[in-house]
Amino acid sequence: MTGREDAVYQAASMYYLQDETMEVIARRMGTSRSTVSRMLKDARDSGLVRVTLTGAGNGVSPLARQLGQRFGVRAHVVPVRGGITEVQRLDQVARVAGRLISEWVQPGSVLGLAWGTTLSAVVGHLVPKHAPGSEVVQLNGAANPVTSGIPHAGSIITAAAQNFDAAVHHFPVPAFFDYAATKRAMWRERSIQRVLAVQARADVVAFGVGAFDGALASHVYAAGYMSQGDMDQLRLEGVVGDVCTVLLREDGSYADIELNERATGPTPAELARVARRVCVVAGAAKVPPLLGALRARAVTDLVIDEATARAALDRAHARGAGAAGSARER
């Protein structure tokens, strides 16, 4: 360790393991209380210290328990104070998601990542660790008629891999092909099959849900991937958003949506082959596509803020399972 790293470790050890106060630590180390406070923050930010909260009973919050009972997921509900911006809300949720994903990635793991506003925030909060033999693979294509998508999607995948010293597998295809026949032909190419094979080996995948509306626009609907005609048609079909660019209705159906034949991301059925499927959600606009993802059984682990969790449960309860609900809810 460097002198600074050694001091951070010493301060963290005294504070978290020995229950010493910051004042006592400052006296022992011959420094100020504010310096000790900064060192403790450095310890948390670097991942040297990982703080978890255990609630009453079985350690699961009431909202997380309700989400688990209703949708069969492991929910991680993030307390977020009122009056903050949507960007700040996403940042707090992404911070928790980044630390969880970092814990789940182990040597030899294959981590599959979608791209977009949410995943960009999550990757910014991954905790660096050495995971020999690990790999990071892009789950869905990113090119569109306006851009190659490489600056946005490529930076997310590369940054994630750098955190774990992992091999990188980009997916050099459009988000949506112009023709379904073109996709079928490309899926026969060996270079594409190689990436699809890595995706199929994923131990953990992480994604957000795209929403048509909201203060924090989903990248796929705000960056030239969809024409206005596409958007109008999708609304007529009852589509509310997407997971990995596969479009969903709120009831979880997706197989009969024509544009999905040209989409390059894994379907919920394909995602279901992965043991841990992490969905990260913040903001009320995400509730309809989140319910679609949950009902399509695309999710095993949900990281969500309190207000959005409550809104999702309220909407699911108000509308009921009924004809639109999934077998899981019933």
C-alpha cells in the first residue's frame, strides 16, 4: 500500500471494526477530524468498506417483501429523500446497483450488459476488483441511422470491463435491423455467433427498462433509434417500453410485436436462461415497462427506489392481475 492507502485502511479499521469515534482516531493518527472523515469516505468509495443495512425481521424491507411476493424477485429497495431531481434519484439507485453487481461478479464470471442512460449510471458506480478470467459482453446492438452507437454503448461496456480486468465482447450490430431477413442472415455469421455464444454463457446480466415518456428520457427513444412513425405504431400496439431493446406491453407480452423481429437484444425468454438478471429502475415513468418486464419474467433481482417501488405496487394492485396479469402474479 501507499502511505495514503495505509492511513485510509487504519482509519477504516478503527472506525468500523473497533468502534472508535472520529475524534479518537484523529488524535491517534495525529490529524484532524475532517481528514478522518475524508479518509472514511475514500474507504467507502473505493470498496475497501462496504456498508449494508439489515432491516427488522428477515432483513427485507416491507416494500421489498411485497415486490418479492407479487413478482417472485429479490428486490433491493433504495431509500431516496424527497425533493431531489430524477438525475439524483437515478444516481442513488445506480450506486446500490453498482456495488451489488460488483459483489456478484467473480473470477470466471460472464457479465452481460445492456446500454442506455441507466446502465451508464450503474457502470459509473462499479467497485473495481480483480476477477481473473471474467468477461463483459454487450447484450444488444447500438447502431442506428444517425450514429454507430459505439461512443455510447462502447464506453459503457469497456468501462465495466476495466473495473474487473475482464475481456470485452462488443456486439457490432444495429439496435434494430431494417429488415427481419437481414437479422436472420447476420445471426448466421460466425462473428455474430461468437458474441451470441458469449451472451449464452452469462452468469449475470444487468439492464434497465426503456420508457417512452419521462423527465429522464430513455436513450433508445431520444437518440434517433425510433422514427415518429415507429413510435406512433408502437403506441397503437400497446407498447410501453423495452428491455434490451425488445419491446413490451405492460402485461408482459412481446412475441407478436413486429418490430421485435428486427430487434437485436435477448428476449425475456432468452434472458430467463441466465441465473441472475438484474433490473435497475428509478422514476415513475419507468413503472409501466417495469411491470411488463416483471410479468415477462425477465427479472430475478430488482434495484429500485422507494417511490417507484410503491408506484409499481399501487399500479399493479389498482389494475389487478386480471386478463392482463401474468401467471406469476396469479
